Amino acid sequence: MSRRFTLPQAALALVIALFLLVFLVVPVATVVFVAFTNSDGSLTLAHFRSFFQLTLMRESFYNSLYVGAMSMLASSILALPLAYFTARFQFRGALAIQTLGVLPLIMPPFVGATAMQLLFGRSGSLNLVLGDWFDLNLPIMEGLNAVVFIEALHYFPFILLNLTVALNNIDSAMEESAQNLGASGARLFRRIVFPLALPGYMAGAALVFLKVFDDVATPLVLNVTNILAAQAYFRISSIGIDDPIGYVASVIMVIASMAALWGSTWVMRGRDYATLQRGGSSLATRKLGPWQALLAYGWIALVLLLVLSPHIGLVLLSFSKMWSFTVIPETYTLANYAAVFRDSPFMLWNSLVYCGIAAGLDVLIGTAIAYLMLRTRLPGRQLLDMVASAAVAIPGLVLGIGYLRTFRGFDLPFTELPFVSFWLIIAFAFTVRRLPYALRSCVASLQQVHLSMEEAAENLGASNRRTVFRIVVPLMAGGIVAGFVTSFLTAAVEISATLMLVSATSDAPASYGIYLYMQSIVGRGPGAALGVITVLLVGVGTYASHRIMRARSMRFETLQALK
Amino acid sequence: MAKVKVEFQDIALAFGSTAVLRNISLAIEPGEFFALLGPSGSGKSTLLRVLAGFAQAKAGRVLVDGKDLADVPPWKRDIGMVFQNYALWPHMTVHDNVAFGLEERRLPRSEVRRKVAAALELVGLADLGARRPSQLSGGQQQRVALARTIAIEPKVLLLDEPLSNLDAKLRVHMRAELLALQRKLGVTTIFVTHDQEEALSISDRVAVLDAGIIQQVGTPIELFDHPANPFIANFVGTINLISGTLKAGPDAMQFESEALGSIALGSMPATAPGKAQIAFRPHVVTLADAAAPAGAGLIWIEGRIAAREFLGEFIRYTVKAGKAEIVADQAHYTGARSYTPGEAVRLGIQPQQIRVLAR
């Protein structure tokens, strides 16, 4: 590229910067600012002092850390053996493990939480059976442990997927040379294989921590209120938008999230990623011995059962008329679905609109930033990428609080309506929240497009702009579609920011509807029905997009291999 | 197609503080098949990219047909470039790839179709228009890249290492085909290569680049027979280079070196006395038994065979002579005399085949 950048490119960058400034930087900065200032605007640490003087807040702070750390640990225990099996053994369970990797992600933890209580609670199905047979009661769903149990079950795929990719990228020569020098078995795994896959594990573990720390709906559904996210929510929604304690809690959440991300890269500082060399092959797989097979399939079956239990529970709940103190519901009905179709189809529609807008904006912004960053020398292009990516460390609740505070007093142009109660703000929150994922997808796909592809087009007479539309975007299509789908589907189950920003039920997306239903005993049935419908739609969407993507990538594969 | 002249005038370019091209001046005649030859990092591809508009020279001018290209963006230059990795677009069929440049020129549909068909016909791929690039072999992909470029009837054709991704046999075949095509179209063509055999075998003239400087420009035979400096001598073909001092003897020039002692060069070189190098090709060296009579007209040096490589058409001997190692190629045919390592030999060199290079 001869010029540093063109005018339209600079204009585009400016528009994106403005969007990020208004809907990410300023709201988060506002939250931080409020936490550190008195009402007269002078800087202070007094709010932090009073925060930590409140027993409930101190307790919530420790509880949040505990839940985050324990969920990370529990997720690792679930994921590590599964990743190890797939990487090391010839194995017919590949499909089962793939399913395990996706099933929990299409259903947010709070949706299944109620059903899980009915299955694993003190008087849930499992304990009823155990009580009958062995006079035993397992306190799985008590207090914080209930949150850990459910969060781990839903978020362990982050570790599983990242770790599996990392393991598959290890060159078999790494392992073979260790064997050649005398290492084998567990020592080999501990000293060579796992350290090489550590970046994948760390990335996954950090994500689990982020997700759990950010989750406000699951603890609330489980009636656990003494954690940070819940406290921040209560403070702002019941005491008011001016209560500084809510902001302090928010700032602590942001700091903890950033620390988790920073920590995962800090552990990896100065280490090399173990990437597969061209022409290398990944780790050799072995046949399972009989005992190993029993162990492996047994573990998979157990995890699969656990993973499926919220889904099964949710389905049972959605068809049940009443369900308490019995192993499975005793009377079944379609009334819950009827209620949902009568009362809340608009919520599904809202979800579709918000997520469509968010995913569309995400890939637009993602493609633009990827192009500006990789193909121009526009000053500040790296900053755009950094800011957009930083959204990953901002809990949805904090973003929501930031919007409420920043935009209060602003009216929608030409109306008397307050801007914060305008439905589009929910879509913007989704956009910002999902942008990091769409951006990474776009950047990765543009990185795979060799620069000569574009130069050839320019050489043959296509201007800059024509080249972007005829060559760059079509070649990035796979990544753009993947980014859109990921953004859309994950936004469909987003709840933290939504909880803060929905001001009228008519503006609520489906995830908010499920949460509302689950608040009351009579609402559980319809809530579960709405949950089943949402999960089904998200699941079908995920499956369909995987199919489309695979068909697409097959076409390009051969040529990519030549480069 | 009107044949155009390409001129580089004092082109300088740097990436950061690394100078890549230093004051390159070069004129390529209309219709010429011109090679830019050099080791990797010599700046040859960069020079091509300056001409195509993908790299911006810090100083100097590029003239095509007498017109300065400074303010012309790449897409308005009409300089067709075939990329080293072909850069075929995988999301388009072969036909669409070739049609691209014509469509960008807003040609009517029927015209596009006709020209695409003609271009594919020219490279022998008339039937493969509906395929995708990934369904073609390496050689076919290269032809598509070529067809895509010549379809727009460029003023100048640029080929960036066009043969480097092909296997050895196909490379030899394709280079003959490239030349034939160029002769048919008559388009001024510049091609970049690091392979001296490729450059010498098909180009009208060659410019050899090293460290961003043009070391020599000439026809392949000029470069081979009269290398301008030790770099060219070494880079183009194989050569024996010996450093020493040139002195005026009683009846001929004397070349004194630590390696070979003192040898008489005859009256040939017009070089001033002083530090110099002599250079001669391995195939002008005659090998003979140590005991054989020294024929007149040759410079004879005593030596001993150190190693040998059998290369089919000839055997390449490394001969230890004094402190020097001299490479000598002897034609091989059934029944030809061969020497074994350790054997004492005499080396005969024709004085008129020795080049003296100033140091």
C-alpha cells in the first residue's frame, strides 16, 4: 500500500471511534469516576472505605472471588480429562465430546438453574432417590456451591474447547523427542504436553472466571444475593442511580475481570505458543486399553448426564403442571407453552431484532477495524482494536449501570422520551458486549487473506473501494458469517446488561422474559417453556451455521493449503 | 499492441532505515524480455512493485512510454503483474478471475466474454473456465494468473518469480512457453528471478541487482563472458576467483598471488597494474596427466585432485594447486579419461579466457 490511508478510511475510523467512545469508554469511565468522587466532584476513597466497612459488601466480595475461583477449578476438573481423551486416544466419543462442548453454551446458566434445583436440590429428584434408598442427602444445591455447580457445568466448555485446540496444535515431534529422551506416561504429559497446551488452558480458564464473575441472574434465580454482581444490581435498582456503593462494586468487578485476563497472559509471559509447524503432524493417538476405555467412557457418560440435566430438567418443568417433592413431575400439560405463545411472542421478536442489530453492527465494525488495522497505516488504528477488545473485560451489569448514569437526562431527539428507556440502547449494549468476539473472527479471517489478492485486483484496475467490496469482503465472508452468528447467538442469551436496561416489559428480550417468569413459583412453568423455545432456536441456529461454514471452508481449503 | 519503453531514473527506496534500492537507473526497451536477477533481499521484487505502484520510491522517477507515473494509482497504471503466489481469488471461477480486470474497465459483457475466451485459449485452458482455482494444478493456476493479466492487454507485463512455485521439469517447459507468448504479444516484459539459469536462458537482457544496486546490465552472454565485478562473476555461473597483484613483466603481464605463485598472463589484459583478481570458468580448464608434455599456448599449473563430483554431462574436479582450490569441469562421455582424488595433474588454462577484475 502506497498511501498511509485515504479520507474515507479516516472518516470510517472516526465514526467507529465515536461509537466506542459514547457506548463503551464514557459509560465505563463514568462508573469509575462516580466511584472515586464526592457529590461535589472532588476525588475521594471514602466510598471504597464505606464499601469495605459494610459486612455484607465484604462478604459479597469474598463470595464472588470464591465462586469465580471454585467455578474455574470445577470446570477444569470436568474439562481436563475430556480434552486429554480426545487428544491422546483413538476414540469413538468424539461426537459426544463435541456435543458436550456446545450444549451448555447455548443455554445460559440462569435458565436451567430452577430446573437444577428441582433435580439436585435438598428435596430434588436425586436426593429423593438417595433418601429412599440410602437415607442420604447430598447438599449440592446449597448456597454458593449451587452457583459453582451450575456455573461450572455451563462454562467448562470454554476450557475444553481452548485446551483441545491447543493440544491438537502440538507438534508430535515435541512429544516424540521427549519419548526419545526417556520420558513417558504421566511425566511426559506433565512436563511436555500440558505446558505446551497451557496457553489454551489459561485462555479458557480466564473466560470462565469472567463469565462467572459477570453473572448476576444465576445467583438471583438461586436466591443467592450476597455476591458482588447481585449487590451492585440491588444497590442501583433499589437504592438508586446515585448510590456510590453500587459503583464501587462495579469498579471492583471491572478490576477483577481485568486482573483475570491480565493474569492469564502474565502467566504466559515469555513463553512460546506451541504451534504446529507446516508439514508436522499433531500428537499421535493411541488405542484405549480396556480399563482406560471404561474410565474414559464412564467419565464422558457422567459429564454428559450432568450437562444434559439442566436441559432435561427444563423440558420436564416446561411440560409440568406441578413439580415438587417428586422425582419427576406427576401431571403434564401444554398450558405453559400456550401461556408463552399467548403472552410473550413479542419477546422472541425483540430478541431477534436486538441481536440482529447487534450482530450486524458487530461484523460491520469488526470488518472495518480489521481492515484499518491490517491494511492501512492510519494513526491510532491499534487503539481502535484495543478499545473494542477491552469490552471483553467489562461486565454487562457495569455497562448497563454506565449507560443509565451517562445518558440520564438525555432525551431521544424530537421526543420527550428519556434516551435510557429507548429499546435501541439494549441493542447497543449487546453490540459492545459481543464486539470483541466478532472482531477477533474478522481479524483472523483477514489475516488469512494474502495481501497479493488485493494487489492483484488493484493491478487489474480495481480501485481501493472496489477491491474491498469485490475481493476483501468475499474472502473474509467465512469469518464475517462466523462472527455474526457468534454475536447473534450469544447476545440471544445475554442477561446481565439486559437486567439493568429493560425499562418496559414490552421492550424485553426473551432472556429477560425467562428471568422474570422464574421469579415466581407459578411462573416457572411458562419460564421453562420460553427457555426451551429459546434454547431450541439458538441450538438450531448454531447447528445450521456450523453446517454452512463447513460447506464453505471445504471449497477454499485446497487453495489455502497451497500457500 | 504498441510497444512501450520503461525507464527508472535514480530510484531510491528505504524501509525504515534500511536502504532497499539505491539510485537505480535503468531503461528497458520496447518489446524487450528483460530479467531482474539477484539474490533474495537484493531489491529486485521491490523495484517491480515500484513500477506496479505498490511501493513508493523515496526519490526518482518511473517513466512508462515517456510518462511519469508518480501520481497514477496502481489501478490506473495498465501494468499487468503476475504474482509469485498467483493470487488467484478462491471465491471466483477461473472465468471470473480472468474477467475481473475487463469488468473493472467497464467493457460490454459480450466483449468481456470474448476476451476471456481468447486469453484462456492463449494459455491453453479454454475448457477450464468453470473450475475454481483450487481445482487446478500448480501449472494450470500459473496459466490462469497469466491469462488474467494479459486479458487486460497491459502496456507492460511484470512477472514476479513466475516459475518458482513449479517443479523442475515444468519450470523448464513453462519458461519456453512464457517466451513464446511474450514474442507473440510483443509486450515489454520484466521478470524477476533469483535463478540465474532462468534469467540467462530466456531474456534479451538482464540486470543483476545486489544490495539495492545494479551491478551490471547486459545480454546473458555479456554477463557470462565479461562479468563487471567479482559479485557478478560468482553469481552468474560458476567461476574460479583468485586474488593477487598484477605486475608488468618483461614481455607480458605477470599475476602474482599467494595461492598460485607467479603466472604469466600473456599480453592480453589492458588493466593497470595493482591489486586485482583473475577469474576463469571451470570448463575452460584442461586437465592432463602430470607427466604429459605441457602444450604451448596454455598456462600450466601443477596440482592434485582433491575431490570430484559426477554430474552427467561433465565431471567437476576440485584441484588443489598451491594454496588455491581450482574447480575444473571435464566433459564426460563413455570412455573418457577420469581422475581419482589424490592423483597428480596439470591444469591448462587458455590466457584469453582469463578475466582480470580490479579489486
